[in-house]
Amino acid sequence: MSSRRKFLHSAVVSSAAVLTGEKLFAGSLYTGNPVLNDPIVISTWDFGKAANATAWEILNKGGRALNAVEAGVMVPEADESNQSVGYGGLPDRDGKVTLDACIMDENYNCGSVMCLEHIVHPISVARMVMEKTPHIILAGDGALQFALANGFTKQNLLTPKSEHDWKEWLKTAKYEPVKNIENQLYDKKEGAMPGGPKNHDTIGMLAMDKAGNFSGACTTSGMAYKIHGRVGDSPIIGAGLYVDNEVGGATATGVGEEVIRIVGAHLIVELMRQGLSPEAACKEGVERIIKRNPKKAKEVQVGFLALNKKGEFGAYCLQKGFTYAVRNNREEKIYTAPSIY
């Protein structure tokens, strides 16, 4: 399995904004003016740094953002130590690893797969749905049949580590998603906490290429020990991911049910269209979640990440602990998103 790990490569500029009334409107992220059409890739969580490195190889050579985001998120999809994305992901309560992914380009083309089993790279199947079918979403057995008919091969995605953790969970079968799994204790003798060590969540990635075009990708194995068939926000265009080439893009991580309720990614893109900076738009998205259910919002984690046409980026989350990675011509860094709580 070490061959999978070789995919992995082993934040801090301040975001500037102008306060106008009660809204934060977009200012310059860097010293001087943002550089239009200067390539950039951003993605959720610490493991986004390795994913960004692969995406950057394409962007830096003048490649298309769509190719960059697909290649980038394939890194955590193939990493067996990442128990929240792709191969090695934690299973549902029935012991089945089901994957969700979506992808979107600069022309509103998009593709998605839901509850896909046995395929290491669901993001590539999602792209094939986008490019080879008149549909946007394929799910379950239909998605698997489509993948196999188009050259993908079946593989057992349940690694010994994830199977062990699932069997430990079955002893209590308590379903209680934690706010930031990376902050939970990990006892090698007793076994992993639900979700395992350093297991964050979805990877969402946004990129702008040298032509100034945007694309985004989002992929996950979903909540650990979910009910079989559960789908979160990650493969839902407009919820877990949305791209508008006139404005920018947004992606989400955390408890997908809360993101779906406010159609989070689309909301944030529209707020940026109205003039809000990426960070301010993400903050308003988080506040919408709180407004809908203040009590619930204190119990879960949701984070939003956004990138606009100027190359400005920003994030916001409910609870402390959400990080994101950035790669461009000036930096390769990990940032910690501001939080409400």
C-alpha cells in the first residue's frame, strides 16, 4: 500500500477587506492589487496541501483548471490512511464503503456520483458522467455499472484498519459525529475514536487557471457509520460545490445535512456576486446555519471555503479547527479558518 502513499507530498497572508455598513466587501488579498488570471488552487483541510501540489503541477504549466482539480483530489482518494475520502474510507453501519463525488467546470457542466461502491476514484467517474452522458447524477448500482462499462475496475475499498474501527464501533453502535475529528484522542491499544486519527472530512477543491477559468471538485466517503444509502452535500451541485465563471466558486465540509438545508455553496457564490469578499460570504453562510437552528449549530461542524475571480480566497466555520490549503505563485500554506464558536 506504500505505493498509494507516494501520491502524498508532505497559512500566513492576511485577508484585507473594507467594512461598509454591516457587510465586508472584497478588498485585495495581497500587497498591491490581485493579479487576474494568475493561477491558484485551494482545498479543504491539511491534506489539501498534498492534493494542491498535484493540481499545481497542471496549473503551473498552463493546464486547465478542470484537469487540475480532478488530479488533485485523486491524491486523497488513493490514500488509505485518509479514512474520510476514497480508498480506506470508513464504512457505513453495514460495513460498506460508499463514495460520493462531484465536479464542475467553467461552462456550468457538472457530473456527480452518489453511493458508489468498489471504485477508488469516484471523481473520475463523476467527470465521465459529465462528459459522456446527458445526465448530471448517477447513483448506487447504476453508477457502478456505468463505471465498469467505461473501463474502471472493482476493488475492495474496506482496508483492514477501517474494518477494525468499524467492528469496534459496532460494540456500541453510537452514531454521534464529532465536531473536529482530528482533535479526538487516539489510543492505539484500544482502537480509534469514531472516524480514526487525523480523519477530517470531505476534500473540496477550487482552482483558477491561467486563462482565468474556474473548476471545482468535491469527494468523500461520507459520514462514518451512516445509514446505508445516506448522501450528504458533497455530490450535490449547489450544496457541497458550486462554480460560476463570472464570480468564482465555493465548497463545503462538515455535516452535509446542514449544508444542504441552505444550499451552501451556491449561496456563497451569489453573495460574492453581490460584492462580498470570500471570507465574508462564507461567514454569512455559517450564520444562516446558526439562524436556522442555533442549538444544533453548536453541536456540529460546518466550514465553507471560497475563491473569487480576483484570486481572493477565504473561509469561515462554526467551530474552531477547520483548516484549508492554498497554492499559487506566492505561497504554499495552510490556513486556519476563523470560526463563530
